[in-house]
Amino acid sequence: MKYAYWQPVSNSWLRHVEDGGPLSLTCVQETAHMAENLGFDAVFLPDTYLYQGKNVDQKLDFWKTAGAIAEATNKLHIMAAVRPSIDQPAEAARQAVKIDEISNSRFSLAVVSFLREEERKRQAGDMEGTEEFYLQTEEFFEVLRGVWTAGSYTYDGLYYQVEHVDYLPAGRKKGISPLYAGGESDYLRQTIAETCDAYVMKGGTVQEVASMIADMQIRREAAGKSAFTEFGMTAYVICRETEEEAIQEWERITSADYEAYVTEEELAQKSQISDDAVAARGLRPNLVGTPVQIAQRILAYEHAGVSLLLLQFSPHRQEMERFANEIMPLVEEMRENSI
């Protein structure tokens, strides 16, 4: 199992309760350096829409943050999320080339194409309905690959137009690899299986995740491609000495006036309320409890096929240290003892 941590890009991480202080690029670099020393494998930079925390107007510049992390680390892999409905693929490709050079090929893009009612509302006027969303996502992947690998790239699509773009000399053309992507609809999963290198998922139960992984591998085989070797999943960690203390923290971060965030139908479902407290259904995997309980659940996800955990923490540094010192070695010990 590999471990990545979500880097907050705003001064508040959780959606419904205050939990953070001011952020700066210096703070981000210090956190990245700490994470590298603690044994984390990667850092995940969420795009500003996916983040959806409080005070998102007080956010760090996305690409400057990626560059700052690249300059401050030597081994940490950097994953940056982009969205077809918000980001321009040629610009994302250009920035990716820049960060990849700074980091000595330690950079990947994660194209996040989850379709939600909120996104359709926010993007009203840019695209109409599901079919357009899917077509735009396909074009996004095509432009990314084209800019990275073709000389003087030109593209004239329904959603994107690119004219004579060339960011690298011909002898140095390459894709930024691996290209991660996430999406849950049948159409998006098929597109990802045919065009990407790795699949990332929102948080889910072991059964949900195992089913999705099996489906993606079947699609890869049908597309005549080698099996995915990387499956990532988002998970929020609440580790405490006792299960009771962990549950108390879960209750704290999920208790709020949810009418400002979800519909009446969602309010009727407690699981929906929990899902909304953090980004990407991070509480769904239930990495909540003692170090032993969490380590056991991580191994269950590993057995289901998850190879990369995209972890969310709060308070950020304090809980990252707890996870690295108390849970990561325990996972290794429990795995060895089970062989």
C-alpha cells in the first residue's frame, strides 16, 4: 500500500466546522518535507471546486503550490487534480510539463470527472446535460495527450481549440505518466479504461470498491490493454486511543446545519450527511477508530485491490504524524504476520 495526503489549498479543511489556520507556501513546503521524512509516498492537490471547504476565497494558487512542493522535496510524488468542466487542457498540459521538469518526473495529473448536480448548476451555460459533459471529458483527454506528445499540436473540437502548441522540443516529447482519472458513470469508466494509466475512486465500502476495481479490469482487458496497476481511493482518517474517542470526533465534524449544503432528500439519509462532511466521500471507508482497527481496514482495502490511499487529516500535521508513527508500521507488521 502507498500513502498520499491531501494538501489543503484553503485555510479551512472540513466543510462544516473550522479546523485550520492561515496557509502559506512556506507552510505547504514544510508539510511536504515532513511528509517525505515520515514515509508518505505522494501528495494530492485537490482542485478548488472539489475542495469545497470554508473560506475557499482565501486559497493558495494551485500551480504555484505544486511548484513549491516540487522544489522542497526529493522523493514525494505530486498528484494534481484538474476538471474538464473547469480547467483548460492545453494550459493544464503546459503547467504539468513545467512541474514535471522541476520535480524531475515526480508529477502526475488526476483528471476528476465526477458528475454532480451541483457542478451542472455551477456550470450552467458552459454545457448542457450529461452527454455534453462526457464528450467534453473525451476531448480533454485527447488534448492532454496531444499537447504532450505531438509537435506543434493543433486541435479543433467542440469544446476546445488549440493552435500550434509546442511546449517541448521534439526529441523530448513524452506523456506525463501515470495519468490518473476518476469518474463513476458507465461512460466515464469506459473512457478512463481506454485512455488512462490508473484509476482513482471516491471513498467507498470494501465491497463497493472491490466491485469497481473488478469492473475496471474487465474493461481494460476488453479494450486490449494491460491491467491497471494502480487503484487509488480517498479516505478520511480519525485515529484515537479508543474507539469512543474516535466516534466523538466523527460526530463533531459531521454535526452542522446541513440545510446550507444538501437537499432535503439527502438530509433524510445519515450516510449522505457523513459523506458531505469532507470531500470525495472520505468518511465512507470508515478509517475511524484505534490504530489496530484502522490498520485492519486498510489491509482489507489492500486485499480488495486498492494500492494507493489518498488520505485526509485534521488537524493536518498532527494527524499525519500520528498516522505515520502508529498506523503505517502496524499495517506492515500485521501484513507480515498474516503471511
